[in-house]
Amino acid sequence: MKAFDRKHIWHPYTSITDPLPAYPVARAEGVRLQLEDGRELIDGMSSWWCAIHGYNHPVLNDAARSQLEQMAHVMFGGLTHEPAIRLAERLIEITPESLRYIFFSDSGSVSVEIALKMAVQYWHNLGKPAKRCMLTVRGGYHGDTFGAMSVCDPVTGMHSLFGGIVQEQLFAPRPETPFGEALRDGDTDELQVLFEENHAQIAAVILEPVVQGAGGMWFYSADYLRTVARLCKEYDVLLILDEIATGFGRAGKLFAAEYADIEADILCLGKALTGGYLSLAATLANDRIRDGISANEGILMHGPTFMGNPLACSIASASVDLLLESNWQGRVSRIETRLQTELGKYRDHPGVSDVRVLGAIGVVELDSDIDVAEVQKRFVEAGVWIRPFGKLVYLMPPYVIGEDDLTRLTAAVELALERD
Ligand SMILES: *Cc1c(COP(=O)(O)O)cnc(C)c1O
């Protein structure tokens, strides 16, 4: 079986002919992944930001089962259903009041495509078709489809490989001011110039608020976001916030934009939305977007096959309820404190260039690239699931993780620092 996988199945960001090893998992429960050979690993990744409640959760399992007995899926064209309506109500309720219209799609990348499309259609409909370019910052990540790729960091997003196919967008430097600090002099200068010179062509700014995730796990100042929001108003540019990674408490607030107290015109949600059960995403918009797109009888031209999938929507509602009924803030802040103390110890370790923690995210940045296959093997042998990338070892465990398990994760990080 493993040989078949290795030969025939693509895994993310690795070669098909000489892939990084993949470990077969038989089941998962709580914060533990059980490998087929019987070994148990403590999960430090929440399966890429998603499994916030841990695996095999009885409440989410029940939601899946009871929805399954009604219907797994029906098309959303001309039909609607309670699971989508309930989830929409819930998401509109917990996001800023101005976001009142929702588009369901099947993955984060697609929700970003929809956000970009909304922005372009908005200006087109209002008779300003020249406003069709996006402005963003370096170091971002918004997904792997072509529109989303165009606003990812040009280097890690491999724009040179796809030159001419990927839309050219405007990039300001990565925000330099770290989270928690007042904006450093000059940090938004280039951004300001880009606004000044190009606002007639810019449809929207798109950003991951506070936490740049897959583009380098960087936490930047909320002041930067406030400046962006101000410039958007000043130059009549829409603001798209991508909270696909940060949404649902991961960075310490239910949504990371709360740190800056700003509101987006368009908001993307995904990842933890279903607690890691199924792929589902949502794009929310305000009155301005609704009215703009609807002007001159305009309609939003999008409609994924699995739009509003009832099974995913039911689980998502259950997951959001479970989160809000839990003491998630207490949990996330306990994780944050422990990560700060226990990862903080690596700060002076040779080869470590930075340690940073925000909410339930802990990052140890090394000064050179990590040998993923080798370090991964050490982690698995130590009974933990931690997946480094580039120079980064990071932890983002399920919120339900116990103190001892978390300490096992932070202790294991040292295995990535041993050089041979
Ligand atoms: C993961 C991610 C995406 C893409 O979501 P997919 O579900 O993988 O398509 C977009 N934006 C951010 C910030 C992400 O972390």
C-alpha cells in the first residue's frame, strides 16, 4: 500500500518521483494520530490549522451522522437547506456587523478567488473597469489557484515559473514591525507610495491580518493594518481580509482583525471552519459590495458544484457552537503562555534566529533550511507530529491539548536544532 502511494499519488509540495516520506495513519482521536504500525503521535499541527477541537470529536461526529441520514449533498442552484442557512446566520452573527452577505465555497483558495472576483466585478459595475489590480504585501499566502497565487509572495509563490500566466499585482514590502510594537518609522512608506501612484488601477488590498501563515509564519503590528485600512478609505480601495488561517481563535482573538479593530469589505474564512472535518470556506461581504455587484442588474458569476454542502455546513455549525461554548480564550492563552516559556528557551540556541509566539501558534526560526525528511523522522520516533518547512519549526496544536502533551511537543522541537 505504502509503495503504491509513493509511486502513484502526489503529496503536497514534494516530488512525485522522489517524494518525502509519508507516514500511513490508521485513526486519530483527541490530540493523537495513530499510525498503521501502532505508534501514536501527539499532534502539533491541527492538520494545517484545522482540527481545533482534536480528532474524532463526539459532537462533530454526531453532527455528521445526523446530517448524513437527511442528505449528504444537494445542488445549491435553485435549492437551499437548513444547514447552509443556520451556518450563514451563525457566521454573520460572529463576524463584524457590516459583513452580512455570504458565499459558500469548497476551499480556502476558491473563497479567495471569489473575493478577488467580487472586487473586480464591483468596480466594473460601478463604471471603473480600470480598477482591477490587487495590492498586497510580500510574504503572504492566499492559496494555490491562479488568482490566489497572484497575491502570494512572488518568490515562495513561484511567480517566475508562471510568468505571463499569473496576473501581475502590486507588492509592498513585508510589514517589518513585529506584532505588539508601535509602527516603526518608514514601515508603510512604500505601501503609501503604491497607493498614491496606482489607486486608479487598484481594486482591493488583500492581506492576512496580523499573522502571515504559510508565507513564513510572521506576526506583524496591528498598527500596520490600521494604516492599510486608513489608506484604503483615503484612496477608495476595497479591503479583503483573509482569515482562513487566523479565524476561529488561533491567534488569540476570534478573528485576528480584532487586534486592529478594523473591518473588511470582504472576508475569507476556511480551514478551522469545520473543525477539520471537511473542506468548506466562506466569503463574506458588506452592503457596499452587495450594492456594487448588484448595480445595473449585476450578478456574481460563480457557483461551485459543492457550494453550501449540507454535510460540511452542519459540521461547521456544530464546530462553531462547540468553540464558542468552550473556554477557548482560556485554552488559547494557556497554550500561548506555555509556548512562550518552553519555546523561549531555544532563543539562545545556536542556529536559532528567532522564536515567536502568538495565541496558539509557536514558531522557532532557524538560520538555515531544515532537512525535512530527517527531522520528520526524529519527530515521529519521539512520538510527535510536527511538520517543519523551510527554516521554520512551528507548533499549532488543537486547543484541547493538555499541558503534558504540549510540553512533549515543545521539548521535541529541540530535535530539529541538533545538527549532525
Ligand atoms: C490555507 C490558506 C489558504 C488556502 O486554503 P485552501 O483550503 O488550502 O485552498 C488561503 N489563505 C490562507 C491565509 C491560508 O492559510
